[in-house]
Amino acid sequence: MPETRGLDCTLKASYPDFTLDVSFSVKRGELACIIGPSGCGKTTTLQLLSGLIKPGNGSSITLEGADILHLPTEQRQVALVFQDYALFPQMTVEDNIAYPMKLRKIPKMERTRKVSALLDLVSLPGFQKRKPGQLSGGERQRVALARALASEPKLLLLDEPLSALDTKLRKHLREEIRRIHDETGVTMLYVTHDQNEAMAIADSIIVMNHGSIEQIASPEELYAHPKTLFAATFMGEGNTLPYSIITQTLASEGNDYVVFSPKSGEQTIFFRPEQVTLQSDALLPLPEFLPHLEFKDATLASCVFQGSFYQLVYHWNEYQIMAISDRRPKGRTATLGVRLLDIHQFLDGQAVML
Amino acid sequence: MANTHGKTKTAELAWMGIPAFLLLAFLFLVPLCATLAKAFTDGEGHLSLSTLRTTFSQPYTLRVLGFTLRQALYSTLASTAIGLPGAYLLANYRFPGKKIVTAVATVPFVLPSILVVLGFVIFYGNNGILNRALMVLFHTDEPPLHILYSLRAIILAHAFYNFPVIMNLVSTYWEQMDRHPEQAALTLGASRGTVFRTITLPRLLPALFSASTLVFLFCYNSFAIILVLGGGPVYTTMETEIYRKARMSLDGPGAAALALMSLIVTITLLVIYLALQKRLKTQEEYTHSVVQQQPTSPLGKTLIILYSVLTAVFVLGPIISVVARSFTMTASRSAPSQWSLVWYRQLFGIIAGKDNMKSAWIALQNSLSIAVVVALATIPASLSLAAAAKGKGWLPSSLELLGMLPMAVSSVIIGLGYYFIARHIHTKGYLLVVLAHLVIVIPFALRSVIPEARKIPIQYVAAARTLGASRLYTFWTIEAPLLKNSLITGAMFAFALSLGELNATLTLSDSTIVTLPIVMYQLIGSYNYQGACALGTILIIASLLVFLLTEGLKGNRHA
């Protein structure tokens, strides 16, 4: 089924202090997010895809079944929305959006009509005659998006498109981008360092670190089943503790539950705050027969009201454990419980199946 | 080039520099080589080192070189002494009329030096306006100031011409300097004087040295001012000596040898200047958060008023005198002068001119035609070089260097090269003048265009390309329109420079070639100051128009 083929790529690039080596696919019509800390190679990936930098040996890019690796940027049909928008300052909004259409020799009438349709799409009707200098950050962002869409790309790349905007606008615009994606059906690859943004809009998330991919999965899958410790900690809050804690805290009948045979290497366990039960406050504390960890006499270090819940930090021995609760905890100390089922184990950062 | 992964593709337009490269190589390197080759011949045209040996060891040459350096040093010190207080005021205070002071200070910079000399003579001369005013003021019959035709006159004229350079460059740098170190020093208990001495001045030094080196270079290469104010063999510099040797003594090889010597000095100076410029860029991180305040102390207010008034008198006095004098005539030596339009009627060919004024009308037409041709020619040349010089790497930067190189070579030396060529190919006429002017003005046009080209974010190009535009199409539709203003500015500067060009024109041309500055020089030489002032007024108007138009374009920058 060639019509469902989107992007398939293997990208390699080497710099003196940085090597990029990634391989991934994006289905046609999908919105994929690349996420990772700054310097992980996100922007390099986009520049390689758009042909703005030369790829290293062994790279390959196919888009909708066609090999585009050796095509110059202008022939790839890969549009890029820049972090700072890169609107042409001397042109009006209309001329900016019409620019790619002029290149494709679309007649003037048609162009005018399409510009107006695109401006409607990005919720900026009537902005044709403005200059980029007269627009706010959010408006520039929308114009940049409209201009990119005007080139009718097979793949639309967005390089941290919302990073220069304030939080509220960011939330609103990411919904807008998702809506525009759904309306146009264009294949999108969206780069961000904000995991909330990625989780909110992506069909699939590509987690990158140090120039390679940690995991590719749907947001839900990624959150519930991180393949690496990095993916686990990058996607939301969590507690990372040494493996040795298990022997000290394992609470189960007969205490003979074999968790994991220790191997050489750094072993860690990881669990999310919402998986921690306040044993003393809970209506139904975790029962003996359900294998779980118990952190007895943990002391409350901080309690931050977040509206719908309280964010708690407990100290247990020399460790910190984050938890959440829908009520303010009663005492300064508590016994914390975590089901063994909810614990992820990592050996040298890689997930180990229980 | 085994590993080129991840390199950004920026140097793609280097080939666009080829036409400009060929043009410059042909127009600049050929005459320069003609001059340098001449230095290695003897009087009969045989290959020989004897000319160089005699020239370099002659006590007279060494004295000329010594005087050139000495006058340039004094002039630089004088320019700095006048310019630095202005830089302080401009960088630190807001005050009414500040814009006017800046504008007035830019005026000498855009005026041709022959005009500066004329204004100087009219204003400061024994019979000049300043002396006459003082004579009325102090009821004497003797002019109290005897400035002209001395080293003092040369230095004063140079200071008038160059103090704005110091003032503008230093104040721009100063304005953008982060004030936190000064504030920190104040909070640590340093007095304002100590802060200036220990914090501000050391931070300013690179800018000050850089500006001074530039002024030194200008004064070293000064020609018209020395030619008119120096007068005799006592006050002669390398440039005037090159001209004199080539055109008066008809000693081509000797002039070429002097040119070689002079080149070595100026290139050394230029290398120093460029090194300082580089340090300037890396040393300070610019901030634009300085809040300038109105002066509060009476001393500050007095200083500002004093400086503004002196600048106005010092700078505008000579210029206004030129314009005023152009509308007067004197029937005979002893008769009082009266208002008259006679010089303009001669200049515009309404009535036949006498003596040197005969050729004024033709000179005006010639000069305007030459300047228009030169200005138009700089546009494609600088666009081509700007496109090529945008990228990184050895090719773009060497192209830029080639474009700037004619600045390192004085216009007298460029004129000398064309003079030698003209004698070989027996071409007379205005083509050579146009070509020589073009070489001289291109660096100035580039100085307007290349920084603007560098400012265009690489993302614009990348964006256009991801939208489907080829590199060349991107250049025409995105970059060239963004460069439009700087190209026009560059062309207008070229126009003004060409219109006032005397040095190269005088050196290369024979008596059949007349331009406004040449006729002005002849008129000054025959003491017809009023006629010279009429021609000078035309130059003033042209320079003023160019200045106003370029200032107008400045406000029209993109966001």
C-alpha cells in the first residue's frame, strides 16, 4: 500500500563533538513529535530532512516512496517552520504566503483565493496587507505555518514553533496546530523540548538523546512503558531509586518473592508519583498478599497545592520520594506503598522486564 | 575533504563574485602592477634596482616621509582632542539639538577635501571671515590670526576634517557599552574620575585606537589639503611628492618608487587597523539598555552648549563662507566686494568665463556625467561582491578583501597607475577617469552593502529554499530586495565621492581633462576664490543631497 507510506529515514551526521545516528518512520498523515533535551540533535534532524545541511554516508530519506536524499532543498517538498519564523520582512503577509505559490506558477486569482483560505485556516482572516513587523509573536507563527502549508509539502517540519511564546498562547496554539493538521492531513514532524506539548498533540513520539533515538511510541505507551530510564524520566515526573532498596522494603507474604536476579551494572527502579499510596491515609491500604514496597516512617518534606491534587515530597532515609494525593496528608510521617507491578526496572538505563 | 557531513551550505553563491572579481582585478590590480613594475626600472625603462636604491636612501625622501608621519600624528592627536569630548557627550547624554550636532559633525566627512581646503582658506585666511570678524571686534587693522600656509593650518584642517570620525566611532562604541562595570565600580566606592580612568578608558581604548589609526591613515594619504595649504617643498608629504615627481619632474620611476614606499607604510597601518577592529568585535558584548539622561549639573549644561556652538562654528563656518563668497565679486583688488551672480552665470555657461572659469561649464557637465556613470556601475559590482562575500570560507573572505583592497592604496597611487597605462596605450579621455573613480569608490559602496548582506538571517534563505526556491531565485527575491536601500546608499556615496574626486584625477589626467575639483584647484591656484566658491557650492549641494537622502533611507530599515 504505497499511499500510506510517509517518511522513512536513516540520518547520519558527524561533527567533532557530536554524532547523529537515527532511523525512524512517520506514517502518512501522522503528527509525530521529536522530543529531547537541547543539543540532542533535534534541529540537526530537521535540517538534514530539509536538505539544509549535507548528510553523512549511510543516510537515506524516502518520502512517499521516493528517494529524496540527493534532491536539493527546493525540490524536496519538505517545508520547515522555523523557530524564529523567518518571515520575509520586506513582504506583506500575503506576499509571504504567496511566495511558494508564485514559484509553482499558480495564477494570481488562484493565489489570492488560496492565501485567503490559508489565513482563514490559521485564524488570521484579513491579515493580507500587514507586514511581519506589525504582527505579534503568535500571529507570526501562524503566518509562518500558512506559508509552509502554501507550498503544499509532503512533509511539514516544525522546529520548536512555540518556544518563543508565552505559556497560555503556547497551549492554545498547539491545539490549533493539531486542528490544522487534522484539517489538512499533512504529514507533520514536530520538534519540541516540552514533553507536555508532545503528549498533548502527537500521534507518536520519538524520544532523542545524545544524537540517537531512545524510544518511538504513542504518548500513552511511552508514559506507561518507557524502554529506557531516560525516556521514563524525560516524560513526566518520577522516582528513581537504587535497586538495593527492594530488599529493604519488599512487603509480601513469606517475603520469598524473587524480583530480579542481580547482574553486574547499575540497577535502578523507577515509579511515577501517582503510583505511590499513602498507606496510613488510604481507605484500602495495599494488602499483604499483593507484592509491594513499603517505605515506613517517611517524613513529609513539602506539600504543594496544585488545584486538583497535592504534590508531596517525602524523605525516606537519604532518598526523596514524590507522591500525589487528593487530600492534604494528616501527619508529618506516613508509610508509602508502591505495587511491584507499577515498578519499572532498569539495568544500565535499559528497561528489564519483570 | 573526506568528512564534510553536517556542513551548512552557505558558499553557494561564490561564483556570483566572478564578474566583480574580474572587474576589480582588471581595474585595480593592473594599474597597481603597472606602478610597482615602474619602480623597478631606470630612466630608460630597463629593469634595474637603481631607482629604488636612490629613492630610499635620499635624505630628501626620508625627510618627506618623516614630515608625512609627523603631520599625521599631530593631526590625529588634534582630531582626538576635539572628537573625544564630543564622543563623551553624545554617548552619555540626551540633550536638545543632539541630532543636529551629530548631523553637523558628519558634514566634513561627506565633503570633498578640495572643498574643505577652500572653506578653510576663506574662513581662516588672513582676509578670511574669522579674521575680519575679530578685527571688527577688537578694532584693529591687522588680522590677528596668521594660520594659513603653515604646519598649523594643515593640522587644523585635518582636525576639522577628521574629528567627526573619532567622535562618531568612539561614541557609537561607547553608547553600546554595558554600564554595569561602571556602576559596580561606583558601588565599590570609586569616584567618577577613578571610574573613568580605571574602567571606562581602558574599555574604550580599542575603539579609540581603532578610530585614531583610521584618522592617521586618512591624514597620511591627505592630498588636496597639503597641496594647497602646504604650498612649498617644506610642507610636502609622500602623496604630494608622488604627484609632483610624476607630473612636474616627469620622473615616472622615481614616483613609482615613492609609491611603493608609501604603500608599505599604509598597508602596515591598515593591518594594525584591521587587527584592532577584530579585537573590538570580540572584546565587548553589546547591550542596548543604556538609558541616557539629560545633563543636570551646570557644568554639564555649559559643556554641551559650548561644544554644540563650537562644532557649529568650526564646521559650518567654512561651509557657509564658501556659499556666501560665491555670490560676491570684486571689481579690482582694492575695491570692496559686492553681491553678484557673475560666477554662476559663467559656471552655467550663460556668459563666457574668463581665465580658468572658461572651462567651468564643461567641467560641471563632465563631473556630473562621470559621477552618474560611476554610481550606476557600483550597483551591479557591489551586489555581485556582496552575494559572493556572504558565505564563510576562504573564497568569500578573499573576495571581500579584494573589494576592500583599493582602500589600502591611496587614490594618488591609483591615479599614477592609470597615468602609466595611459602613456602606454595612448588612450586619453574620460574613460580612464571613470575607471579610476570606480576603483576608488567600490570599497565605500561595499562598506554600505556587505554589513547589510551579513545581517540577513540565514533562515530567510533556508525558508525560501524549503518553500521550493532555487538559490539564485532566493537571492533575487529575498536578499536583493533587502539590500536595495544599502545599494542605493552605496551608489549615492559613490556619486558624491566621484563628484569631488581630485587626487587620482589630477594625477592621471592631462590638461584636456576638466572636472569640477580640477577647475576648483586651478581657481584657488590663481586666487580666484569667488569663482572656486561657486563651483564649491555645487559640490556642497550635491553632498548635502546625498547626505539627506542616505539619512532618510537609514530610518527605513526592516524589523
